[in-house]
Amino acid sequence: MPRPTHSSKPSFALSIDTFLSTDSTWDWKRFSAKWDVEAQRATRPRLSVASLRFLIFTIYRRLFTLAYCANAFAFIIVMVGSREKLLTFVNAAGINLLVCGLARHPQVVNGIFLTICRISQSAPYFLRKKAAEAYHYGGVHSGCGVAAFLWYTGLVGLLSQDYWMNADSTIITIPVIVLAYVLLVVLIAIIVVAHPTLRAKKHNQFEFIHRFSAWLAVALFLTLLLVFSDQARKPEGLSLGRYLVKLPAFWVVLAIVVTIIHPWTLLRRVQVQPEHLSSHAARLHFDHASTDFGKVIGLSKHPLKDWHSFATFPDPDGKSFSVIVSKAGDWTTRCIEEQPTQLWKRGVLMYGFIHVMRVFRRVVVVATGSGIGPCLSFLSEKNCPQLRLIWQTRNPNKTYGPDVLGLVHQLDPNPLLIDTGSSGRVNMVPIIQELARDFDAEAVCVISNPYLTKKIVFELKESGVPAFGPIFDS
């Protein structure tokens, strides 16, 4: 689109009407809303080099592929040359399950962000862009999870072969076979419900099945090891304890158990000070801890039911923090209507996607609706990059209140607020492109619903604008 014809850069003022009135050359039809910022209607993207690069060969999928292919290569080598296939398969399956669990552990995730995102803003730009991809770490989790299933399937095949081909076997007994196949079914269930499509449509069911099936899988794996070891030790004349001590898979399973239990040892019921903003949104204040730039908190009304993650931002006192909850489902709707005074939190505050923005010097921040919550986290960053803000939402003052608007103006004294209640929803991509050029932004940060985030980030990258946004697994 043509750049503004006036001599100075355009003034991005408080409302879209003011913004448009600054220059008659802006083509409003190009900004007219074909996108619903709150709907998530997916359309099939056109196939192109950009779609292959930015939609298919993402960093997440590259990490997944690397983890899985490395294991597949090792699998082939073991199948061809190893004489101790059985124990090798047991150990490999256990190690992959451990790495899979560690990649989701809050302390490990925080370590990933603290290590990668400590790169200086004066470092070469291409290194900082790579560091900003740290939130794709979930590719390791899923890659090792599927690789563990590969190794375990091979193990079940070996056990079955030995059971049916060697009638005199005293090690591979009926209890071993039964446990092996039950665990195989559990692992299949975990992988099936974790598919992104099913996970998005049935998130509560995914979370319930994924969590409790994972616990069951670890318990079954440990039981299988104990039953198998009890039979395998007899020809060697060892006690069960001595045999297990020499078995690497046993120590790996114990490490997995510690990884699972540790966050739950930090389970607490914390006090909440609810602040009713509107029928669409609420702000929850917490004083049990302070927050840091880009951290999220997991909240639940019941510790064994569904958990929801919210981005945190500091309160003015600097000691407490808040989250913004907007209507996005049954849980959030009840939270707004019932105004809870106590909620459960688990583990420690964990770094989320937006923390990667600290590696850039100049950032355009784009948000829709309650996506402004994560953006307010910039207020807690001491070395905050220079920011310009675009926020598209319905009736911002009425929906989120003057206090939230005041925090928005702390981020950017002259933000572009698009009130969809008066102007309708607009195509923000051309506006973002123009502002990114005029501001000389190193990155664009997009926080919206999953579909719109993916769409905006893709169109910006396709046009050559470096853009980042959370993915379903960040």
C-alpha cells in the first residue's frame, strides 16, 4: 500500500477514527474486516514457498523431527546389530519418557528461557531472531514422546515374539505380556488425544486424559519393570533389589516419578482479590508472590480438574500481580460471574512466549481482546524494548476499565486503539506493516486467538516483516 504522503510520520492516536483522519490516502476498504477477531474459523492456506517455510517447516516441527529421527536411526542400528535388544529397548523408552517429561517441567522451561533469552540486545540480529524461537521447545516434548512409543512398540514386539516362539521361557510370563499390552493401549490413547486438532476441539478432555493416562503409564511401566526384573534376576541368582540397582531403566523411571511429583508438592490454594471489569472480563489480583516479565500462572478451581494458564503483569505496588480473564469458555465465564476469592495454583510461575521479546530493541505489539494481558507484562521488564502498541477490542474503556487503559498508556503513550464497537473489526495487517516500517521495528509480537495469531504472523512473515506469536503448544 502507498505510504502516507505527509512529510512527517503518521501519528497513531487513541482511536481508529483519529488515525484515519490524519491522512486521506489511507484506503479504508483494505482495512475492512474480513476477519472476526474472536472467531476461529480456519481456512486452507494457499500452498507456496512461504507456507512451506512458515506453516509446515516450523521450528516446532523441526525439533520434533530431529528428536524422532535421531531415535528412529538408533532404533534401526539396535535392531540390526545389538544382542541385548530387550534391555536396550527398555532403557531407550524410559530415557525418552524422561526427556518428554522434563521438557514440560516448569523449572526446566524457565531454564530454557533464562538461558536462550539472556542474549544481549546488541548481539547480531540473526542470533536474536533465532533466540526468539525458544518458545517452540514443545517440539522436543512431543518428539521424544512419540519416539518413546516407537521404542516401546518394538519392546512389545520382542516380548510377544519371545513369549509365542519360546514356550519354555520363564522370564516372559503372562503377567508381563498383559502389562505390556495394557501400557501400549494407554500410550496410544495419550498420543491420539494430543493431536492438535483433537486437542483444540476437546481441550478439557485432552487435559484430563493426557494427565491421568501419563500417570497411569508411568505406574504401569514401573510395575512391568518390577515383574520382569523379578523373573530375570533368578537365573543370575540376584535379589530383586540388586537387579534393579543395576538396571538403568529403573533409575530413569524413578527420575520420571520425581519430575511428575515435584510441581504438585508446590500445590497451594491462594487468595484472590477479584475485580469486576465488565460482563466480559475480570481482573484477578494475587499477592502470594511477585512476577517477572513474561511469566504465566496456572489456575484451577479444583486441582484434579481442568487447569488454565494466564499471563501475569505487575500491579502498581510492584509486590503483587494480576491476570485478565475474559469470556472464552465455561471456566472463564464462571470465573467472571462468580468472582472467586480463592484458587489453586501449581508449581512456580513459568515463562511464556512473550518473554522472548526481551531480545529485541524495538517491537510493535499487536493484541486483540484480552490478549492485552500478556502485553502488560512488559511493564515488569527493566530493559524493556521501545514499544508501539496496536490493540483491537470492543469498547476498551467499558470492557476493561480505566485502570487497564492507564497501564496500556504506560506501555505506549500514544497507542493505536481500534474500538470494534464503533468502527467494526478491521484487517490489521496493512496497519501493522506500515507501523513496523515507520517505527523501524525489529519484531512484531502478536497476541490473539490461535487462528488469528497464526494468520497474522504468517501474512507478516510472508511480506518480509519479522513476526512472532504463541503457538498451540507454547
